Amino acid sequence: MKLTDLKVSKAKAIDRPQKLTDGGGLYLYISPTGVKSWRLDYSHNNKRYTHTIGKYPVITLAEARARKLELKKELSAGLSPSVEKHKEKIRRSEEAAQTFELLANEWFQGKKDIRSKAWQEGNGLYLRRDLIPAIGKIPIDEINGKTLLLVLQSIAKDRGVRTADRARQTALQVFEHAILNFKTEKNPAAILRKWAEIPAAVNRPHLEEGDVHQLIDAMDAYPGYLTTKLAAKLLLLTFVRKMEVTDAQWDEFDLQNKKWIIPAERMKMKEAHVVPLSAQAVSLINQLQPYTRGSKYLFPKNSTVLKPMSAASLNKMFDTMGYKGRFSPHGIRATASTWLNEKGFRHDVIERQLAHTERNQVRASYNHADYLLERREMMQAWADFLFPSASK
């Protein structure tokens, strides 16, 4: 006898599984816990199978019967619902395994041994810092142009449009690798070739020795926040990268031993960096403490102590001081390097202080010197040139 809606709804669980048949292999299965589900028993290639249609009452009696007819048609066409379901499960599992992260690592590992150290560091950085955290877990075939564009726009906001486009170029190569291995048929990074106006590359200008104190005078005259001035001066004293100053945290500083240890995750090349602090730098940091309002950051945003100041604040400051198009915060590194080279400090010591990576791989494998004593002397000499009255 066929089932009715009333009989299905009134059916109660007992201490063992039940099957209430509806005919043609369709039945309502009731577990001892009371869960009801529609199932279909059938034969395919001389084997018995059971296919679960779905749970009741999500699937009604009428819907279960309609699905039974559909499945019977599939059987007539030589398809087994359970076998096809299993194949689909395997296919989805394989798709899920082909994530951007998996293919990116596969591409990188296959290339790195035949590429330069600079290539390894650059592409490795864009993958682990920018791309994999954003889209690493997504199956590569599901990443479209819109998804990648949002990632590029986020990178551009934090690190600049040129850095974002370099990340796009890395992604482009990952997608090409995936296409060649039949993991996807599209390359959204190629579609986004003109996603933004990329400024022409320019060399970072540096200041001549005679112009440096004019820059300091401009900093002193700057009408903005005192904390922004102090950030600019700390950048000048230490000539680290801009975001290494703006995102600096108090627990990175050992003022008693005059050291600033920037953790690897905040460094461009992902290696911890020790910055010897001059007497002037220690004095500046002590001056700064009352203005940080208990924040973990040396330079918190004016609107909240929970976030660091924007790196763009220093660029705006330099523009306001009249240096727009002539000199930027990044140019401080070239200015310091030029002055120190001219004063006879050793090239290796200067490069170590700039946290530059040795391009000669053979030499790099042997040269692990930190030059801390020489760097401390060098940093104090640079600070005495910048702020001579403070050294007396």
C-alpha cells in the first residue's frame, strides 16, 4: 500500500530502524532516534544500491516520488545515482584540493632553483604576504577577475599600486602554471593587465649633504601633529623603511641597550633586523612616550590607539613641506647611504644596516656577519651629523 502524507507525518520511531515502503523501491527510513529520510533501493549492473534522496519533512512525499521517477530515468540511461554521486564527491574533493595555495607553491618550488635570489625573494614575498592569505584556500578554478581585483585593490591601499601590480604579475604566472596543468582554463590576472594606472618607475632622489639640515628645519616648521614630526625624525635617524617606523611597537625597543629589534614578519625580506639606536634616537623615543596614550604602537592613529598611523601620513607631510615630486620619505635611505659611503664607512656595514640582501648567492652563503659594533658607531655618526647639538 502506498504511503500518504498523514501516515508519513504520524509515523513514530521505535527501538529499531523502520522502512515504510511506497512502491518501486522508494521507502521512508525511520531511525531509532526519530530521523526520517527518503531512500531508493535499486539494481545496477547486477549490484544492489541504496540512494538517499533527502530528509523528511524537507523533502515531501510528492517530491520524493518525483525524484524517484528522475532517478529511474537515469537508470534507464545506464547511470547509477549512487555511483554518480560518488563520482561527483570525488570530483569536488579533487577541485577543493586544487587551491591557489597548492598550485602557487607547486609553481614556486618548480622555478626557484633555476631563478635568482632576487626572483625568489620577490615572488615568495608576494605569495606569502599578499596573495595566499587572501585567496590561498579558494579552488583556483573558482577565482575570477572580480575576486582578484578586490585583492589587488586591498594591496594597493596598504602598499601602493605598483606593489599590487607586482603581486598581479606573480599571480599571472601561477594561473599560467595551472592552465598548462589543466587545472583551470582562465587567467584572471591576464584580464586585469590594465586594472589600474601604474605610475612610471622613477629612481628615488636623495638629498645632498648641504640640503639635509634644510629638511630638518622644514620638519620643525611643519604645522601638523607632533607625533608625525617625530615619526619623520625617527625615520631620518634610523633610515629603515617607512612602514617599519609607522607600524613600530613599544615591545620591539630595548632602550637600555639602545636597540630596536624589528620582527621578521614586519620586514620586507622576512628576516628580523636589529637597529642600533643613537643617543638622539633614544631621546626622541623617550619624548614620544607621553603622546601614545597607552597604545602598543609608537605612532597610533589620531582616531584610535588600536591601529598605527597611516604610512601615507609621512608622504603627505613631505608634500606639505614642499618636497612633492622632489623628495619622499623613501629617499631618506638613499640620502643616508650616500653620506655614509662618502664618509668612508664600509659598504657591507651600510648594506647590513639598510637590511639589503646580498645578491651574490655564493658570497651570501658565507657572509652572516652582523657588524653590530660598527653599525652602532656608524648610526651615532649619522645622528651627530643630523642633530649635532643633541650629541653634546
